[in-house]
Amino acid sequence: MSEQLNVLIIGKVWPEPDSSAAGSRMMQLIELFQKEEWKITFVSAAGESEFAADLESKGVNTQNILLNDDTFNTFVKKLNPDLVLFDRFMTEEQFGWRVAEHCPQALRILDTEDLHCLRQGRHKAVKEHREFIESDLFSDIAKREIASMYRCDLSLIISEYEMEVLKEVFRVDENLIEYTPFMLEHLYDSGWSGFEERYDFISIGNFLHEPNWDAILYLKQTIWPLIRKELPEANLLVYGAYPSQKVLQLHNPQKGFLVKGRAPDAIQAMKQARVCLAPLRFGAGLKGKLIQAMQCGTPSVTTSIGAEGMQGDFSWPGFVEDNPEDFAKASVRLYSEKPDWTRAQKKSVQIINQRFSKTETGPFLIKTINGIKDNLDSHRKRNFTGEMLMHHTLASTRFMSKWIEEKNKKPQ
């Protein structure tokens, strides 16, 4: 057990583990910190939805905060945290300078969730109907995101591929970034239902996330007609939180394309399906839907972007295809051929247990955090770029925030 720390987590949103992979990731970090008996306070300036996790019942203190408001200064100074975790770089931009000014000895950690500049660059390439190239990374988002990493003492990176991008393309000091993938329970396959007990295809994902909407549209317009032609009795069940009207309009029972919206029980829905489809054309990070498919023993067909950073040296539990015709053929084969399906199902166990074991990742992260905390001054002196960026941020961001504060004040 490490030294007990007072932890402040500043959330971009209130975590919804049943709605998104980001929500699940945040709950994994909270669980890890609680295992160390660290005291946790979670705050956010976002509105809380009915689907948010009940953090108070889990022993986490919660509070609403305001953007561009100096009440946060008083709050954080009184709380005096040992560690502050920022949920995505936009949150660090808003509150990082306030934490640095009022709690200078607090360890500042950024949980990136995924590399936003990578996702944005790939999206740009898809919209322009061309291949993604390295220069697509160098955007204004990248400048903001990398600057945020330098201002923090440590950034948690969820994907090995993104670690490579940060080190090889952006030349980020490896002492400032830590590979921290999903932290999952050990997986056993004894309770999975078999090939004959399952039916239909499934696709699942939060529709507020642009890559998921693009994937569903791509399925409807290009891939599903090819699958349905070969399997006229099969259906595709499309689940996801926050479906907009444009998503619901894709519902077409005659074609077997069934838009279900939010799943009452996503795990149960996945366990009943025979094959999971995730034709992601852009995105970043690790894909929660494919992790969930593995945990449920549901073989999947995805793209190289969908599988990125997940399988390591192990075989994919299904197929990875980028060409739409090949994707459709692989989907039909996996759905129809029991030997292929059974082999694919068994491959899930290796990936989850060898690549995403919380008993390995969690302790390693705690050791890193304690090591930096015990040598914080020397750690920061080695990161002069970060100190320089924080110096200018304290001046410019503070000025802008103070201007907004004054602008928002009601006339007397």
C-alpha cells in the first residue's frame, strides 16, 4: 500500500461507463486509486445526465464547478490535493493554470483518453477521400494537445501506437508519458454461449462520437447490403447511446437493419449476437466496443484502425479487413462457418488476459506516480519546455479567463 494521497479528478464530463469507453476508463482509474485508499474528489463543469455513475455511492466526493470562475481557485486551495488528474487536454487548458498557481506542489496528470490530433487527422483524410499521411497530424489541435502534455508531470496514453506517434513524430520525452491501457478483470470462457445459441450481427457505440456515426453510415450504405445479399435472413442490431434523428432514420426492418438506440443491457445484447461489426474508418485510442465483444466471447470483424493497439502479437478474434468487399466476405464467413467462429471466440481470452490485465497495469502506474511525486522538483527541472509553457499559459490564459469572468458579471 502506497502513501495515502488526496486526489482531485477534473472531468470533462461525468463518467457514463455504460455509454462510452471513456466512462469505463475513468471508472477503472477511480477503482485503482481507491484500492490504494486514496481519497478522491471528482468535479466537473458539465451537466450530469441520468446515465452518469453514482460516484457518491462508491465513496467518491463530488462537486460541480464553473468554467472561467475564480470560485475554483478558492475550492482547490482549500482542498489542497496531492494529485490532480485532468480528463482530456481541454480540461487541463481550462483548469491547469489555476491548479499550478494555487497548488504548485500537486502532481498534475493528464488522462488523454485518446490522441485527439490523430483522430482529427484521420477524419480529415476520410472526408477528403484519400489516405492518411503523417502531415495530417500537425494541426492546431496537436499544438494544444502536446502543449498540455508538457505542462503536466505525466500523461496517460491508452494505446501503444499512440506512444509511438508521440515519441517518434512529436519527440515527446518518454519520461512524460506512460502507457496505460484498459485495466480489466481476468477473463474466462467457461460461461460463453456457443455458435448455435447465437444469432444476428451487432454494432454498438456512442453516437455522440463521430467515428461511430461514420461507421454506422458506412455499414448501412456500403457493407450491409453485401452481407445481406449472402445472408438474407440475418439482421444487424445497431445499439448506441444518444442516437440522433439522422441515426434513427437508418432503421429499415425490411433490409434487416435494426436501429435499437441505447441498449438496456449492452453486455447481454453482445452475448446474444453471433458477430460484432466495427468498420471504423477513423479514430484513435482503444475501442471499447471491441473489448466488450472479447469479454462476451463474440467474434468481430473490424478495420486496421479498429484493431489498432489492441492485439499486439496475438491473432485477432475474427477478421481485420479495410476493403469493404473483403470486410463483407469475412463477416459472412465468420457468421456461417462454425469452426472459424469457434477458433475466433477462443482468441479473445489471450488478448484480454495478456494485454489488459489490471493486476499488471495498475501497480505499474501507481509505482510511476509515487516515483514522480517523491522527486517532483527534479522531474520538473528536466522538463524545462513544460515549465516554459506553463509560464506563458499562466499569463495568457489567466488574462483571457479574467476577461471572461468580468464579461460574465451582471451589471450592478
